[in-house]
Amino acid sequence: MVRQINVFMENRLGRLYEICRLLGENGINIRGFSVADMADFGLLRLIVDDPDRAKKILTEADFPVSEAKILVVNVPDRPGGLAEVLRVLTEAGLSVEYTYLVANTRVAFAFDDNEKAAEVLKEAGFELIELENL
């Protein structure tokens, strides 16, 4: 599993830039991200190369930060590849809470049961990607 950093940020000019600048200035590499926008705030989901340092840096800068465990799956690079992954999960009774593209065919997933999802995906022959391989 991969540790994901969640950052709650006000929906105002420059907040996303400020987070990315802070991480970059401190040598933290962003490997994947997703932004969910609400009326007054946004949720930035980050996969970074050093989650502990990233949490510390962002917390010290007064950003509300939490952490989640997710799976990153190497989806087959062909038409219907994502559907193949989702079929296996659906047949196992696993619900996807959210998902986003990390890079190329690597897709981040959060499930109602990450452990079971990892087992099911591995049994079906899908490759799970660890942080050091992103």
C-alpha cells in the first residue's frame, strides 16, 4: 500500500501553489495528485516520496493534513484495461471510494477494504505499485 497525504485548503488564489512550493523547496517530490473542489475549500490528495516530512512541513505551515492508505495498480494498457480491474473488484464485492490517475497506466484507488482489494488484485494477476517504484 501507498501512503497518501490529504491536505484541506481554502479555495482561494495561490493555495495550491503555496503547497507545491513548500514541498518543492524542501526537496519533496510529488509522484501523483488529485484535487477535489468544493465551494469554500478543496481537498488535495498527494502521493509524495517522503510522506512523513511532507506532513510535518505542511502541518507547520498551518495546513490541515491527514493520511490515508491507498493502492496503486498498474492497469493493463489496452482498451478495457480499467474495466478488467474494476470487474475483478466488483465481483469480489469491493467498493471503490475514489480513484485518480497517477501516471500513464498507474491508477490510485481507495477501497472500503484495502487489504482485501490488494489480495483480490494480486490473485487476479494485477501488479500493485509501491511508493519506491512510482
